[in-house]
Amino acid sequence: MKNICLSGVFLLLFVSSYAQQKQVVAQKLDYKPNLKVAGASEAGIKRIDSLMQSFVDQKKVSSVVGFVAKNGKVVYNKAFGFKDLENKVPASVNDYYILFSQTKAITTVAFMTLVEKGLIFINDPVSKYFPEISDQLVTAVNDDGTFKTRPVAQPITFAHLMSHSSGISAGLAGKIRQADMQKQKDAAAAPGPGQRTGGAGTARYLKDDMTVLAKYPLGFEPGSDWSYHISTNMLAYMIERISGKTLREYVKSSVLDPLGMTETDWYYAPSARNRFVKAYSAVDGKLVPESNKYSETTISTDQTYAEGAIGLNGPIGDYAKFCQMLLNKGAYNGHRILKPETIDLMTKVNRLPATNSGGKGFQFGLGFELYNAEKKPVPAVSNTAFAWGGLYGTEYIIDPENNMIALFYLNMPRHEPLYPLFLGKAYQLFK
């Protein structure tokens, strides 16, 4: 009787495991849906086409790519304009874009895989794993550049790093660090490869920059305000210390490779050079060429430096897989990256005080801005949506209530706020 009961238990566990695996395997984007079945209209598609082409015709963009999927079905995936204006090379959905801060969400998800492994907790003090990190708050800066400090009321936690509320390099502390960095840059040789904001630009490893950063005091009490960017670099270094792998190795093995994001990376072989969209800005009704240093510095065969805050690049379709994984509550391509409850923890709990430097209604979870009734890009966006973007005009949104993702890519330092126009039309596809 005992053996029969145990057999039943094992059978139940096997069936449960098989059902879960079957569910996970099903979570892939369908690129060839019937529009009617997907709930979209041809008229809605044409409205987006017309809008995107108008951006090109009015010289507001050099190239632009839009992507929309609902219920796992891709209903829009088109490129307009030219990846190379001078040589009239048409844009395509397979072009590589500089993602800048879209790197942050991927770094944060990678860190949360360490949390799920039980190696760390989000409310652990960072000093538990990196004793050198500052526990001092700057209170005043003297005329000679020296400064006064006092101990912080509470230490920086990993939740603070993921919500940009750590106080690292904020306020007066940021000004002190920026002044020192400028002196280092003025005295340094040419910067190393890759996209860098961690330090002077010459370090071969992220560790070198973060060790220096840890010596500076904090600009505000951890958890008391929002100061964007550098905290994710410290989070990335913690990934390296805790996992024992480089950031690039760990992100690839824990996130990019399982999702099938084979073209998203910090660095590329020389053959990838022509995959990148050239940079332009919209100035007084004209498109002006910009420096392509951010794409050029990704071409390297000696890759030792990678940041967690910026540096990833790739095509829109690759990042859409990441967005769909988040919409799927952590699963995609036959792999579970995170548990559903972890996704909820990251995207449903605001980590900032009601009044913060992000502005009126600004909320942030762990790695993502959280939209709400007070602040959202267009009215159709639900209060469950979360999102972020990158410096050169890449944007994305994950909207669980509408079971929808949308992405919009530019490669322009200066441009009009065009994303809300696209997003409004994207939601109208399903009316």
C-alpha cells in the first residue's frame, strides 16, 4: 500500500512537472498570426505605418522601428527610414541599436536569478558582500574640495541598488566624484573599448571602477530619494562577486542564451559593424550626423570590461523576447528565468517615497518604472504596466492587464518625443 501511495505521488509530481514544462515551452512569440484572430485591424496597422513614415518624411527620424505583440502574437514589426542616410541603406527590423539603459533591466533580472538560488536576499546590506562600500553621508563640501560626512541611518541594500535609491554618486557626492573623474580623464590616455560611465574610461575591469566608487560617501540616506544610473553598475559588480563569473558571462548564461537573444551583447566581432544603425539628431528640421563612437567601440576581440547600467546592443526582436518573458511571468522559449512571484515583487511594489526626484507620480520597482493613474505615457496604458528605455530613444512597455508588449527604437541623441504618438496608435490596434 505504501509503495502504491509513493508511486501515486511520483506520478503526480511527474504530471505536474510535465504540465509546467509544457506551459513554459508554449511561451514564444508568434510572428505569423492572423490579425483578426489576434484582435488587431488592418486599418490600425495602416495608421501606424502612416505615422512612422511621417516621422521619416518630416525628417524627425533617420530610422525608426516599431514592435507590438498582444497575447503572444506579433501584430506589428516594421522598420522605416535609413540605417545609413548618406548611402541610402534602408532600415530593417534586424538592425542593431545602442540600447544604453535598457541594459539595466537585464542586469536586474540576472541579479534576481541569484536571489532565487538563495545566494542572497534583496534586503541584505551590500556591505555584507562588499565591506568596502561607504556607510557615510556627505554633509558639506569645503572650498578646497574636502568634505564632511556623518554615518548613514541605514546601510545600502540590494533593493536600494535596483531601485536607484542607494544615494551612490548622488547630490554633493556626485559632484565630488565627477570632479575627480574629470581630472582622471584629462590625465588619461585614450579610453578602453565599450560604452563606459563607471569611471575615467580606462579600467580593464568593472571591479576597478567600483572599488574606487565605493570610497566616496553617499549623497542621501539610502531609500530616501531617487538618483538614476550608477547603482546598477554596483549591482553588476555584485553579480560578479557573488556568482564568480564576469557580468557578461553570467548575463549570457542566465538570461540572454536561454531566451534565444543571440544577437544582444556588449561586444561584437568586426563582421557585425555594418549591422548598427548610424546615429543622427533632428535639429531645426534637418537630420544631422552624430558620432558613432558607441557602436564603433563595441567592435572588440579583447573584451574584459562590461557595465550593468549600459552597454548592451541588439535588434528590437531580441529585446522583445525579454519583454515577453516578463509578460509571461518569467518564462519564455522553454525556459523559466524567474518565478512569477519574483516578477510580481519587481513590478508591483513601489520602492520610492511618495515625493522623490523622479517627479510627480513617479514610481519605481526593482529595475522598472511602474505606471499608475497619476503618471503614464498615454491614457490607454493600464495601471499594471511597467517600462523603461534608453538614452538614444529606445523605449519599451510591458502591460499585463492588456497582455501586451510594445517597443519603439530610435538611434538619436536629440529628437522630438515621438514614442507616445506610436504607443497611442499601438493601443488603438485592438479597439
